[in-house]
Amino acid sequence: MANKILDINELKREFKMGSETVRALKGVSFSVDAGEFVTIMGSSGSGKTTLLNILGCLDQPTEGKYLLDGADVKSLSRNELAKLRNRKIGFVFQSYNLLARTSALENVELPLLYNADVPTKERKEKAIHALEAVGLAERMNHMPNQLSGGQQQRVAIARALVNEPVMILADEATGNLDTRTSYEIMSLLQELNSKQGKTIVFVTHEPDIAVFSSRTVTLKDGRVIKDLKNENVKSAKEALAALPIEKDDEPIKATV
């Protein structure tokens, strides 16, 4: 039986807006097994941002249950939640969220600073290994402003990997990237999923990105309206190869 990394049951989230109650989530239920690559789709107002905040342990549901790698999130204190976030979830954001005056290597080391179990020497070794895994071994001493958007997102993915989390949670991670760079990032995520067995939950509103995952959960008006296995997973590597070559393109190959 597959190990459930994420298991949510009848999640509801309500917000008070003056005298009105906004019901952002209206009883959302689904689970994600270890090693799955799942896309969460939904247009603006569907509830996907609210759901993302709950899955990332940044917010708590009004009702319902959320188990992350077997831990009941609702029963945890603020400190326990912070520790769970740091150890169990690797975040990748649309805007990269890198520290501007800090090298790629130091940016990747950041999550380990909050992990007392990792000594300083091992911290650097882990960060180097994570950057090698995303094909940026030669860029580790570069500052973010010396890197392209795709390279910055690779640094963000390395940072998400460095603590060896049980789940990578990506929020519109290709939203700021052009088509070619988006396919490069999706190719990297597909390799991390297929070759290293990383569990990936990818939040997006782009159907052409969802075709690279093995399953799509679609939200509308705070409810799951579809939960479908993708019987024909597209290869981002092949999609990238099919694009017309531009003069200035220098694709970086992942070394997973």
C-alpha cells in the first residue's frame, strides 16, 4: 500500500469580511501518495491559493483534517508547525524569493540554518549537492542578479530539495518564465519525480503545464470538480526539443 504524503478530508476555510462570511474552501478532499506528481488547477477565485496556504502549513482550515506524512497538522503548536514546514515541505514560488545579496550557494543553505541536526560543514555539502542536482554546479557563487530567470528558479528548486523534504510544493513556479524556460523547469521536475521519486504538488492555472504531471486536481468555487489521472503524460524534455532553436538559447542540462 502506497504511503500517503498528503491526506486532506472535508477541508473548509471561511473568512470574515465585515458582516459577510466568505467560504473559500467548501469541503475539499483528496490524497497524494509518495512519488506522485500532482497538479492543482483552478482559475482566480477557485480556492487554490487558500488551499496552497493550508497545504504549506501557512494557514489552518476552519474545519476538516490535514495529515502531512502522517502528522495531524491541526494538532500542532506554532513552533511544531514551523519545524514541520522546514523539514517536510520544499517550497518553490513564482517569484523565486531569493535573497538579492546572497550567493546561490548561500540561498540554498538557508533552510538548513533552521535545522539544528545539520552541522555547518554538512550544510555546505548538502547545498552543493542540491545545486549539482539542478545543473548549477558552475553558478553556485553567482548572485541572483547574475542569473537568468530560469537559473534563479533552479536555485529555488535546489533550496526546496536541500532538506530532503517529503513533498515539493510549487506555486505557479513557471508563471514568470517564457515557454522554453518553463519547459526546462518542468523537465527538471519530471526528472526529480521519476529518477529520485520526489513527491511534487504543483499549483498552476496553465493547462499546458498540467500535461506534464501524472494527475490533475481541478478546483472551482472552493470545491474539487475533477480529479483525473493523466493517461498521456507529456515529456517536457521532448516538448523542449520540439521548440524552434533561438540564437541565444543555451539550455542547462540537469544532472539528476
